[in-house]
Amino acid sequence: MSTYENLLFESEDGIGIVTINRPKALNALNAATIHELDRMFDELAQNDAVKTVIITGGGEKSFVAGADITEMQKMSAVEGRNWAKLAQAVFSKIENLPKPVIAAVNGYALGGGCEISMACDIRIASEKAKFGQPEVSLGIPPGFGGTQRLARLVGKGRAKELLFTGDMIDAAEAYRIGLVNKVTVPAELLNTAKAMAQKIMSRAPVAVQVCKAAVNEGLDVDLKTGIAYEAEVFGLCFATDDQKEGMTAFVEKRPPNFTGK
Ligand code: CO8
């Protein structure tokens, strides 16, 4: 992996951990960090040693406290639109990485921070995490996919309340409304995310990959098209060694040994 100024990367046992690390601005996403995330996720797509990715925030206090407000302060309308499009493309790259991506939300996940967590497949939050889309307090709507992904995750009514009020919610409330999958004590956050990554990696990799693609594709189309896509990827998996291994292992009453082929 190449070197980064605002991101840290470590990898162990097939899990790549990306830490967004700009402590002086509570890990706010400036343009440099967005460009680095773009490069990081290109590299992760190519890195066969990394099977699952965890994104977290550096320091105790914040996951990501939003887009960098100081950079946006003087933007023109055209610059604002281009900035939103750039970050949206990077978040779509994260969302469509053909490997699971888990957000380990350790603190503030506000604005662009909530949005990047929603581009991940699964969100695990520390009890200290706080979520919100406070953009309306700054005179803008969310621009990194928040109006779209929040409504898809928690439903139209709850999304509109969060978007219109700009209120921050704690991890328990985020769990209650379905924004996060799990809440842990702060000290166990990374271990919980790693344990989930390990469990996912013990399953048939191609099957997991097509589940991700089918959910992502399906949410953008009508049910008829979505289930037709599902039938295709379902059929495709019968061409894998892992389908044979998984079903043989079941019949032989032993654990499967998946190879990802
Ligand atoms: N951008 C830039 N700097 C930030 C940001 C940010 N989003 N958040 C925090 N910082 C900086 C602070 O300015 C401060 O810097 P300094 O020490 O130099 O004064 C440092 O981080 C520490 O922050 P605080 O002193 O404010 O820490 P507190 O513990 O008092 O408060 C909060 C923590 C509540 C998180 C507070 O910092 C805050 O409200 N931050 C802003 C949160 C926010 O509004 N985020 C949304 C940003 S907008 C956005 O994400 C939109 C994305 C789509 C845009 C599309 C555009 C076209």
C-alpha cells in the first residue's frame, strides 16, 4: 500500500483497517482526505490479501465530524456541486467494493461522517458514538449521499426528522431506528468489528460477494428486476467449488473448507 497523510492502514488475518486520522479537525473530510480515500479503495480492490475492510476514526472522540467546513466556507455553487460529486463517487466506490466494509464508529459521525458510515455495508457503534446530519444548521443539505442513504436505511419519516432538525442521536437511538447494527462498549469496538469480519470471512466468499451486489443492485430497481438479478447470481454460484464444498460438507456433517473459488 502507498503512503497516506490523513489515513492509517494496517492489515491482519485478511482484515484491512483504514483509520481516518486528522485529529486536529476531529477527522473532518477535507479534499486531500477524500482523494486519499479514493486511492485507498482502489488499492484495496486490488489487494487480494485483504478480504474485509473496517473503517474507523483516529482518536477517542470522533469517527468523522463531517466534511471540512473551513474548506467549504467560500465555495461557489459550481465548486459545491463538484465537491459533492467527487465525494459521492468515492463513497459509491466504498459501497460497491466487492468485499465487505464495516464501519466501526468510535465517536462523532456527523454530516459526511454519518454519510461515509452509511456507504459501508454494516455499522457497529461504540456507546460513545453520536450520529447526525447537521447540515441544515450550516445552510446546506447533506451532499455526500445522506438524503438518499439515510432514507433507505431508516425510512422516510425518521430520515426527514434527522435531516430537518439536524439533531444528534446517540448510539442507542441509532440502534433503535436501524441506523447501526450493533452497539458495544468503547474498548470492545474494534474487536467486535473484527469478530464480525472473521465470521463473514468464514462463509463462502463468492456467495457473500454476490449477496452484497444483489442487495445494492436490488435497492436501485423494482422488485421484479431485483429478484431476476438474484436468480442470476444464485445460478452463478453453482459454478463455484464453494457451492460443492458447502453442500457436501453439510451432507457429510463436517465444517466446510471454502477456498473462494
Ligand atoms: N470541519 C472542520 N473542522 C472541524 C469540523 C468540521 N466538520 N468539526 C470539527 N472541527 C474542528 C474544530 O473547528 C476544532 O478546531 P480548532 O481546535 O482549530 O478550533 C476542532 O475540530 C475540535 O472541534 P471542537 O472544538 O468544536 O470540539 P467540540 O468537542 O467542542 O465539538 C463537535 C465537537 C460537536 C463535533 C463540533 O466540532 C461540531 O459541531 N463540528 C461540526 C459538525 C458538523 O456540522 N458537521 C457537518 C459538516 S457539513 C457536512 O459534512 C456536509 C457534507 C456534504 C457537503 C456537500 C457540499 C457540497
